[in-house]
Amino acid sequence: MRRMAAMLLILALAIPFGGVAAQDETPTPAITITSPAEGAVLEDLDAISVSGTGTALFENSLTVRALDSTGGILAEVPVTTDAAEMGETGDWSTTLSVEVAPGSAGSIYAFAVSAEDGSVVAQAQVNVTYGTAGPQPAITITSPTAGAIVTNDGAINATGTATAVHEGVVTVRALGAADAVLAEVSTTAEGAALGGTGDWEASLAVSVAAGTIGKIVAFSTSADDGSVVAQATVSVIYGESPMRAIRITGPAAGTLVGTLNGIAVTGTSLNIPEGKVVVQVRDAANNVLAQQTVTSSAAQGEGTWQAALGVILPANTAGNIYALVTSPADGSVLAFDQVNVTFQANCTPRTDWTTFYSVAPGDNLFSSAQQVGSTITELAQANCLTNASVIVVGQQLRVPNPPASPEPLPVELAITSPAAGAVFPFPGTVSGTIAGAGTVIVRALDNMGNVLDEQRVDLADAGPFEVELSAAIESGARGTIFAYSPSAVDGAPAASAAVNVAYGADTAVPVVFIDTPLPYSTLTEPTFTVTGSTESVFEGEIVVEALDAQGNVLVQVPATAGTSEVGGIGEWTAEVTVSVPAGTRGSIVAYATSAAGAGRAAEARIDVIFGAPAADEPYVSIVSPLPNTLLPANEIIPVAGYSREAPTFTVVIALIDWNGQVLALQTAPTDPETGFWRAELLPGMFESGAGAHIVALFATQPNGTVTETDSLGVIFETAPPELIG
């Protein structure tokens, strides 16, 4: 800059008063890539020819890179143009060599930097494909077909095809219960070794109890590391099925069944797959009112099972208890039993009390009576409670008034440690303060909004709190410590706080943070402000996006972080306007691209809800638990939310695994004044570490048409592993 200032001063002194001196304009640095062309396929990866032009480049120098699809550098060479003098245009050419899988996407990037500050003054880029991808490894099983009954006392013949597998080798296995290997053979698909497709055939000798459900699996492995590169699986039944039976032993057919304290169902089973029994409460029209999946004491042979289902029905309602067993192969019903009953309390409940209260953890009849403006005696008589000291979580009580809302938290929740931008180790301690008694839940989130760990603390009085968090994440990764206090009414965050941190170590990598809004916020206005910070981001430029729950981009806004130095820390602000139905779940994403312009160098994401429903709009929403909550495996799941048009519609809450299987189903009455509802889902046995969806919906009666819905994902927690790196 000093050199430029001196040149300007000399020119100014050379211009006489009253006249203008003639001068040449300084050419602008520029680069072009003439070869390869945009979208070209580069077949010779050992000698990629690249050429172009350069204008007004310092010392006629530039750098040429081969990049992968994420912006990673595959090859780099310095190049000089043949310009005769400084400031002129000259040609350049070079050759690059890369090692990458044929068919991989990438780009050729050429750039020149300033001699003064190293910033990029000229650049050009073309997208390319490195080589032609050959056929991808693939395997099919043509026989047996899914759900087939195959012999179990001799040879099982399996056939299929294979494409582009190492030496054409296919391994075929017969699996039994719990995926135990019953038999294994290797065979060869002729013509599949050199990228072609060939047929294979195998014979498996299996001896297993008739009716055992299993799988036929065919796979091929990599010649490099032995990993599976292609696989096919079909479910089968070995041998003719033995007699399968499911029986309901209680309640007996034709009996009166009380509902206010939950419905206990018991039964027996004989030779049922995986020991799984689905138990349902149905009305007279066979509409499913409640459902629970339980596990029998024995899958093979005789076993026993029991279930507990909660449902609210008027007295003297006809219905039935239904138990069924389905095939893991195709979902067909293998066995079922049904008993017709009449749902009735042991006395007549108060029908003039039309408001229902769902018993929450920690409630007793005295505390419940206080919340609804009643007494223990009144509640016991109104709900036909034979033992006033025994109420259970999720039990629906008729009450004279809606539960009184507690006073809001007097002050905001605060995180006192770690500080914003600090290094947070795993395991590490989070400290804070809150005024008023209640619960504080603390989450460790990565920068994509995933929950790494979650802990809670119950406080009897106002004051400090402290929890320890532990999780597995790469050392140096960025994330957020988020703390909130759930409302005593609905479990939604009544107060919250967040700080951005570096997990394990503070590494010099590009970073993007979202500071506001806080995670899980409801953005009540269509236009809202998003703020954040960056570090080591090229030119401080980022992109802010609003996404729906399916990841579709609703709107995209550019922003620039102000910083006084290259690669420094800067803050940014973006105004975002989203046009979607109020109550739509989605996310806000902020990201920075790499200096090469290919791929994202840093990214941050938070979950939000766009808009609040208008007063005259029907809707249903889940406010508790929060998305991605870590739930204890195999325990009751409390769910709460709000709906409008609750007197007209029934709210149905379901727990659905990632394969689409309904694990638990519950109907929930809503408060006619507030629209509030609460349910307690009993999922039965659930594999730790697996995920599921909680779905709430309106369903008209009696045809079951779905009109409004809301859903979110949860995870059944596992023990946190050690920090990586």
C-alpha cells in the first residue's frame, strides 16, 4: 500500500495546475481456464492437462489445484505465464496427477495472490469428473424369495446375481435366531470379476427347529480391507411352521373392565417369532384406542406375557382386547386372539366433570387436587378410586377445573461455566444459576444440533446447579452447551441459556456459530433476525438458510462477518423471511464455503419452529420432549402438547421406530379451554441406541382421517464413550 500511495503522489505532482496529465489504466488481474472445459470427464488421471491465461499477475505466477467434491486438495502445482512484460496477458499450462476413485466429482481451481497481503486477487474454477466410474458392486438373491418357507432338513438352494465383485466370489450364509450362522458357503459368479454380471448358485445344509425364522444373506468383500462392498438379504422360515398360538388369559371375555386405573392384560404364547406380542384396546368398530408391544417370556415353546394400557372411555362402552403376532418376514398376522369386553369403572364417574388431568411423575392425589381446585375425597369419588393413595403416571383423572398454571420463573436461567468460546473437555462440568425451584436439563450439542449428552438436576430451591457431561466427538470440534428449565405444566422450555464452546481443544480451523435464536426456539414472526460469529472463515462470507424438516431450502440469505484481519473473529447478522404454515418444524443453517469455492468449510445448525398458529387455525403440536432427546431405554415416555379443535377431534400419540413399526399408541383427551394434552407411552423393550419418531395427530371419528400432525425424533440413550482424538 505504501508503494501505491507514493505512485499516486508522484502523479499528482506531475499534473500542472489547470490541466490533466495523460495516463494508462492499470489492468485488473485475471485468470481463465481454457482446458479442461466445464463438466469435462478427465480419463487420464496420471496426466491431467490444464491450460489457460493470466493477466497482470504478480511475477506472472499462479497456482493450479485439483480439488475433490468437498474442496480437499488432491494435487497442486505452481505455474508461470509466458507474458512478455508485467501487466500483460500470457498463456500457461501444466499437468496434474491425482489418486481418486474413477467417477469422483471435483474441480480444477487456478488462483493468484497479492504480493502485499497474500489475498486472492484472481481465480477461475471448472467442475470436472475424475475418470469414468465402472459398474458398482451389487448382489441380488433371486431364490428363495422373501418370506418363503424353505427346507430345514437338507440342502437349501440359493441363487442370485453378482456384478463387479472381487474375483466374482460371493459368500452365502443361512442365519437363524439372533442372526446366528447356521451354514456358510462360498461360490463364484462367472463374469462378475471384471465389472460384468454373472449368476451364482449355492447349497446350504441347515438343521434347525421347524418354524424358525431366519435369513439368507449373500455378500462380497473388498480385496483391500475385507469390508463388505455388496450384500443382499431375504427373510425366510425354515421348514413348515409349527403351531403358533396366542391367548389372552385376562381379562375374561364378557367381563366388565375398569379403565380409570389402566387395563391389565395377560396371556400365553406358543412358538412366536422373536417373542413379540402386540396388544391393543379397540372400540366396537375395531378402532385402535391404545397399543403396546411386549415380549413373551419364551419365543420357542410356551411363554407368558403381560401388558398395561391406558385409555379413557365412557362407562358401558363395548369393545375388545386384541393380541396378535406378526411375521418379521412380511408383516402378515401369524396368530391372534380377541376377547369382547365392556369398559366400565367400578362406579359411575362424574360425567359433569368434562376436564381431564393426566397424572405426572411425582404427583399424588393431594397435589393433583390442589392444582385443580378440589379435594382428595372429591377426586376419589368422582373417579371411582377404591384406594385414594394409589394413582399411576399417565392415569387420566376427571377434574372440575384445568390445572392451575404455575408462576413463571422469576429470572432467566444462566450458565456461569464454561464461558463463551472456552474449551470444554469430556467429561466436563457445566455450572449455572436459576431463581426458583425446578428442574434444569443441560445438553451438549455438536455444531449440527445433534445431542451428544444430556443430564438433568432437580432443585428444591433457587440457586446454583451443576452437571457433568460426557460424549464422544473429535477433539477440536465446535458445539453448544444448552440449558433449559422445563415448564411444570407442559415440559416446554420456560427459561434457557446457551454458550458456544470448543470440545477438547481449540484448534485453528474455520468455525461458524449461530448465537441467536437459541436452539428449539419458536419464531413467532415470518421475518426474524439470525446472528452469529465466525473464525478463520475466508473473507468472512457465509450463507444463512432456513430449511424445513425434510431438509428442503426455504430461503437463502448471504451475510458477512466483520473482522479487522484475515482469518480473524467476526460477527454477522442476517434478516430472514420464511413463508410456511405456522408451526412448521425446521432448522436454521449457517455455513462458509472453502476458499476454493467447493464444499463447506464450516457449518452450524439449530432446530426451530417457524411461526405460531393463528387463533382460528386447527393444529396439533408436541412441546415435550424436545427433538433428539436422549430417553432412558425401556421406560415410560411422557409426551405433552397442545391442539386446537380438541372437542371435535381425538389426539392420537404414537411411537414409531425407523422401520415404520408402531411400538406404542395412545389416545389423549384435551383440555377444552387450553387445548393441552398429555400422554404416557409404554414402548416395551427397545434397543438402546436406536431411534424413533413420536407422532401426534388429529383423527376424525369414526373414519380415522388424519387432518393435522406433528412429529419429532428421539434417541434411546447408551452409555457415552470416550473422547476421540
